[in-house]
Amino acid sequence: MSATARFTLDPAFTVGDVDPRLFGSFVEHLGRCVYTGVYEPGHPTADAEGLRTDVLELVRELGVTTLRYPGGNFVSGYRWEDSVGPREERPRRLDLAWRSTESNRFGLAEFTDFVRKVSGEPMLAVNLGTRGVAEAIQLQEYANHPSGTELSDRRIAHGDKDPYNIRLWCLGNEMDGPWQTGHKTAAEYGRVAAETARAMRQIDPDLELVACGSSNQAMETFAAWEAEVLAECYEHVDFISLHAYYEEKDGDRGSFLASAVDTESFIENVIATCDHVGARLKSKKRINLSFDEWNVWYQSRPNPHPVEDWQEAPRLLEDVYTVTDAVVFGSLLIALLRHADRVTVACLAQLVNVIAPIMTEPGGPAWRQTTFFPFAQASRHGRGTVLEVRADSPTYPTERYGEVPLLQVTAVRDEASGEVTVFAVNRDQHAELPLEAALHGLGLTRVLEHTALADADPEARNTLAEPERVTPHAREGTELRDGVLRASLEPLSWNVIRLG
């Protein structure tokens, strides 16, 4: 057994309230995320609009709140006009981002219908790669203006009398990346982002706008990019974006399990940069963070499916996640919650089939990947106020991050019920981790449940053949006595401990 990990919870020490939009996701025209993912006319479960109702049910169970669309890299070549009006009249286009052919059978109206059916909030990205200010405000007018103009009346003629009322907008995507169609320098992007923001706010001053931050912390321009972009548009935007993906490389599982160390560093460095720019500008405004792409993604693995250029909806990025991946995934969720005072929007990339918690087979079933469960549990039980947790944990050495705590943990209090949920990961690959938590002033007297996601086989996964191979299980022996919570965390595990 490892040495005991310990922490204290006290209602007087909090991080901040969880914005429900922390549990967002992402639908991009990439691979099979849209076609044979969320949208498959002719499927046995398809509704009248072609949406797969089996997928809709899983998305509701997942607890997704916000849905980012249509990209991603796809947006930098996106012509929004192609995606509206009668489907049979929509043009087919080459998508340069993923070297695919886009049919536009699923477009803006279909997306907003999907969002309504899962009780979500849309987060729409505008193309600042190959297009600019004019196209952004035209899209805004089409989507949000009630009636009486050519564009709003065009939406009505297309069948949507009521405006879509999209409040949250991304000003482009990953414009710092040389891979991006229309890639720009920080000065170029900062200027067009500010111009676009000003124009969009002339139509509606109450929009929420997200400026592009760095594509990841390893970018050579990281921090300098944020500083220069925000120098141009600080007063015109509400958020700056962060994107991060992690994978196990060269068999270094210890560093992979510590991926959240990088996530927390990334968040804290962006906060510091934002606040430095705000101080330099003598602004009283605070920029929050939109972590609108995050996940485990095996970018270095070859695609097991044969794909030719310009296919329609090819099988791309269909990672099959293991228990190990789910534990890392859970630790990333914990990192977001631990910074809920500034990370107020986040989007798991992506929702279906493409590096996703939900998988489908064309004409066949849909099922939950291992990563489905941490997200669903966090979305359900992670609402309320995040309590400050400073754990005293045994550590282990990693090649990439040095000494890292075995325990990754946070706690969220539901103010209405008084319940507290502890989310915890044990990074130890071989030994259980004893846990003790002193609970002060919270009025907690009993353990409601302790579930764990763990398996004797760290490579266990859910597949079409075995869709329920991995699920959370009840953990026995966890107790709360005299204000002290005691538990034992299985090796390589994601844990949810609910206290009442």
C-alpha cells in the first residue's frame, strides 16, 4: 500500500462556482462526427430530420451543455451560405482541412435542431481564415435577426421563423497554427478579431465572443501570441481559447498519467498573460478562458482505416479508448474544475466517432466509450461551488513533468442540497492509494456512494463487439466518521465519492 494521501475541505475556502458551460462538447465536419454520427437519414432510429435518436439519448445522458460548431480547422474554409436552404440545392465543396468532400446535407438549421433536442446551447465559430468581417456579420444577421431584412427573411423562407439566438461565438479557430487555412500572425489576427468583434457588437452588444489563443502550450509563439492578440482586442472579447490534446508516447505511461500537470500549467500561464495585458491597459475587465478543445488524442498513430483524398465522411480519428485513457481523461476534467473561477467554457473534442465518448456504426448501434463515464458523472455531480483542495499526496517520478502527486483531486458542493462530490484519480499503476479527508463545517454525515472506473487490464475498452466491457462499479469500504472521510482508491482509477 502507498502512503496515505490527505486533504481538508472547508466551505470557507472555495475556488468559484461551476459554469454549466464547462461541460460542453464539439461537433465538427470531420470524419464521421456528423454523417453516420449525429446525422444518418435512413437509420432505424433516425427522426424526421435525419438525426439518430439513439445518439440523441446518449448525448442527453452524457450531460453536454454547450455545443461548438462547425469547427475546428473546418471553419477556416467554411461558407455558411452553403449550409442553409433546401438540402438538394446545397453545393458539394472540397474541405481543405481534412482533405474530404463536404456535401452540406447537414448545416446550420440541422445543427440548431440538434442542439434544441439535447437542450444545449450553441457556440458558433465564424471563418476568419479565408473570409472576414462581412461574412461574420452576414451569418449573425441570418441566424439572429428576427425579420425584415434580406438575410433574416431568407432564414424564415428556409423554414425557421424564430431566430436561432446564438449568444456565444468563436472568432476563428487556431489562427496561430501554420496548418490553418488562412493562418495569420498575431498582429494580423488580433486586428481582424477586433474588427469582427466591433462589427458584431454593433448588431448586438450583448454577445459573448471568444478570441483565438494558442493551439497548445508547446507552440513557439505561446504567450507572446496571447499578449499581442489581446493588446488589439482585449476590450472587445470576453474569452481567450485554449486547446490541448494528450497521448501516451514511447511507452511513457507515467508521464501520460500526469498530463493534467500540463493542463493546469497551461491554464495558469494563460491567466497570467491575460491579467498582465489587462494591467498594462489599465482595464478593469477580466478575460475568462474558453478551453474549447481538450481530450486524449493519439495523433501519432497511423489510421487503421484506408482513406483516400476527397472521400465523403471517411473514418478519421476514431480512437478506441482504454481504461488508462479514461483515467487521464478524468484527471483533465479535474484540472478544469480546479480552475472554475476562470475556465467558464470548455468543449470536449469531439462528440461522436471522432476522438469521442460516443461511437456509432452506420446502420447499426451506438455505444459508450470508457471516457463517456467520467464526463457524464462530472456533468451530473460537478455542479455548484468548487472547494479549494490542497492535497498532501505521495509522489512518483515522471520523465516529462518531474515528481507528480499520485492523487489528482477536486471537490464540488451543491449549495441547494449541501451534498459534496469528490472527484479523484489515483495515478499509481500498481497499488491502491489510501485517502483521508478532514471535513470542516460542511454538515456531512454519510457516504452516499463511491464508484470507480478501473480494471485489472489497463487496456480494457468498449467496442462494437463488447460495448459494455468497461463501466463504473461500486466501491465498498468507504466511510465517513467523526468528520473524516476514509477511502481506498484502486490502482489506475477514476473515482466519484458523493457525501451527504
